[in-house]
Amino acid sequence: MISTAVVAAVVGFVPAVAQAASPSAAPGGAATATAPAAGATAEQAGQAAAEQDLAAKGVGAAQQKTAAAAPSSAPSAAPKFTVGVGSYSTDSLSVGVATGVTTDLPNGSISYQLDWGDGTPVETDAANASAYGHFKHTFRKAGTHTITVTATDQTSKLTATTTAEVVLNGSEFTPYAPTRLLDTRDGTGAPYVGAVGPNAATRVKVAGRGGIPAGVTAVALNITATNAVADGHVIAFASGTSQPTTSNVNFAAGRTVPTLAIVPVGADGYVELANRSGGTVDLIADVTGYFTKAAANGYTSVKPARIADTREGKGTAQGQVAGQGTFDLQVADQGGLPVQGVAAVALNVTVTNPQGSGHLTVSPGGGQPSATSNLNFEPGQTVANAVIVPVGADGRITVRNGSWSGADVIVDVTGYYSADGKSAYRPVDPWRVWDSRTLSLSLKGQDYYRQYAGGIVGRSAEALVLNTTVTNTQGSGHLSVAPDPNAADAYGNGKAVRPTPPDSSVLNWEKGATVSNLVQADVSGADTVDVWNRGWESTDLIIDVFGVYDKI
């Protein structure tokens, strides 16, 4: 189980001058916070960390005032009374606050008032002078928030006020016109021209590139492997971190394979792409958006829905998209999306029955199709890829067939980004949560695997960012992913009611192939996601977790 990371933000405090005078006294000592006990929850650990921050700064409840000094003719000094703040965070949009005072007043009752600065009601808490006050709040938007804390001694009525800035852990999405950041074939964005060597890696600059700002936390990249000499896979990860044991793109020698990835960006602004094969491979990376710790566009899941299928004339004209042809697709007000305000959309796009080899490009509507690509195909192949694409001002996207021959196109929608989105993104250390090969539990045809989300993120989530892979496939088929309608208990067990599989798909395979694809899995209503084998023969299933969209 992934334990939720606890980040204790060290927040300084501004001493406030007491607003009333009283006889001076010797200062008392600051309270000492104790470390959390073994097995403490993330919340308990966070509170302890915030208290330790306060105690380290000498902020905390004073002990009982010492005996009064002998009378003196010297003028008395104003009593000491200041307030301090420590904070912690356990998810994308929530922050916990510990408050304490430093004072030489006798032990008494302290009243705390906390204004979160976002228009929500002021909160009040009371504590003894020897204890800390605790508050918890969930903001609607990521970014930096200024909170104001006022402490009042209930006996003397002295008050002190301080402000503190807290930066939330969550990131929000900014769409970016599809742009090529890396192409080792011609040296675009690469240290040199040429394929990546066996078990070697290349670096891709993201932050500060074009209009992408510094401070980027993650980036949406469509990564393509081509000209591969041997079978293998690509691992995408943040520069300056250890290479994980998960995978993003699985490729076969001689084939061109793209896969969307949401990749954390290193502190130096780079991501790394590692070639895990025994031969060379060319790598291409196209960006369609990025995440920062600032208010932008949050993510909202929708029930997977098919909004275009050229075989049936759904969403566009019936019949194959001609070679070098395009069609516009209405996205706003389709598949559970709102009429207005959609900045970008999360899709799964499939090509089937292609008459020749080529590629497909998905671009914002109302402009020229992008020069990048989203998926590549060969004659007769059925292939799918996840796509995150900005939506044009007209609420549309444009799909272009880059082949010289016709092909059918299917588009399924899984979610969207908007200013009033329901969640913010938080990367996690990449983790392989399921591998059926290790237990010899291949997924049978027309069967499904249930993955409990609460066991991954430790709290209720809007969606999980997964990479799903099938291997050792015994026949052809496709994979579908949908939230489980049954409520799950703490062990991930639900009612014994077999769900109905969705009519959407996330990846397609042929017998003997290894295929992967990114899935932004909706878990907003159930905390459990079902992964369906819609083929008739068994396959091994691998699930890697890369991040979570935490709910408001």
C-alpha cells in the first residue's frame, strides 16, 4: 500500500504587540511536541509535524507563570503574547494548521480565529495555553493561499494576529497547443541526433521551453517509440529521481508505438526517457499540456462514453476518414461534458480497419491540424491511444488521418479539464499495483479485475492515473475500464453483483502482443475500478499507478 506522503510546511510567524498592558513577568517555556507513535495515521503524523515546527521556533503554550517579582519602581513592560502557525498537507487541496502562542501570561484559555482567505466562514477553536489549536480545510483551487490567525487570551483579552502563506500539494492543468519537444531522428530537443542506445536514456527539457513556465510539476506527453531494433519498453520519469520499475510504452521491433504519459518534471525542468531494450530506438515526445501548483483547470471524470464512430456515423459522417482527410468533432455538451468552459478533454482514440499505414492527429478545433501525431497504425491494425487535447473556442476538436488511405476512427471521452473542475492532480511514486503474472492469475476472457482505489491513495479520489498493459495474450481483444457500481469496504470487497461492462475501450491487442495505454480511471463514485478483458481468450494484466486526482 502506498502510504500518503506527509509534507510539513515550515511557516514563519510575525509577532504581534499586545494590545493591553499588565504587570511584567518572567517568560515561561515553550511546549514540546512529541513524535507520532508507530502506526500513526497520515493525519496524526501531519499534526505532530506541524506542532514540532512550532515548538522548534519556540512557539507554543507557555507554562504556568512564575511567582510575581518583588515590587519595583521601574516601569512595567508589556506582557509577551504572540501567535504562530505550522501547517501540513496530506493530499492535493487540503491543509491542516496547528496554532500556538508564546506568552509570559499565566496558563489560561486561548481562543483562536482562523480566516482561510477564500471567502469561507471564519473558524474558531479554543485551547489551553499549554495546548495547540488544530484546524483543517479543503480549498476549491490549487495554488498559494494566505491564512490569517488571531489568538485571544480569554482572561486578559490580549490579542495577537499573524498571517501565513500555504502552498497546496495539488497541481492544475494548462492546455498547450500540441508541440514536438523531442525527436531523436533529427535531434529536436535531444542532446544529439540519433537513436537512444540499449538500456540508455535521453533527457527532455520541459520547464522554460516555449511558453511552458518554470515550476512545472508534471507534463502530458505523447511518447512514440519507432525504428526499434529489439522488443522493449520506455520508462518516463522526473530528472534527478530514481528510475522506477514501471513502464509507459511497450514496443516491438520494427513497429511504431505511441502512448500518452503524465510525467512528473524534475527540479531542473527535465524529464528522462529510458530505453529498456537490448537495441536502439528512436523516441518522439509531443506535449499537449502541463500541471503547475497554481489555479488553472481542475479535472472532472465522466462515465466513459463513445462520442464518435465513423463505422456507424456517430458524431460525424458515416464511412472511413479519407487519406489526408479531417473531420471536426463536437466535444462540448457531449458524453457528459458541459456546454461551456471545457479547456481540454481526455479521450481514448481508436483507429480500426485502416487501408494503409499512417498516423492520426487530434488538434483543437477552429485551427490548422497539428504537425504532431497521437497514434500510428499499419494496414488492418486496430490500435488505440489516450489523448489529452485542448478544445477549440467552438467546443470542437479536429481529427486528421495522416495516412494516404482511408481508416475508421472511434473516440471515447473519459473526462475534461475546466476552471471549475472537481479535482487537482498529485503525482505519486510510480508503483506496480497489480501484475497477474506474479500469481499466475491471468484475466479470463469476458472477465474483470477489481482494483480498490482507497488502498492506493488512502482517501476518496476523483480519478487515478494508471498505465494498463496486457501481455501473453491468447487471442485478440480489447480492454475496458469503468468505476465499479458496488460499494467497497476497507478491503476492497463489494457486493456480489456482476457489473455491466462499458461499451468504450482503452486498448486493443492481437494474439501474442504486449500493448499498453494510459487510463484516467474514474473512481469518483465507488473508490473501486473494474478492468475488463473484452476478448474471448485470457491475457495477463499489469497495472501501474502514476498519480491521483484528489477531490475538492
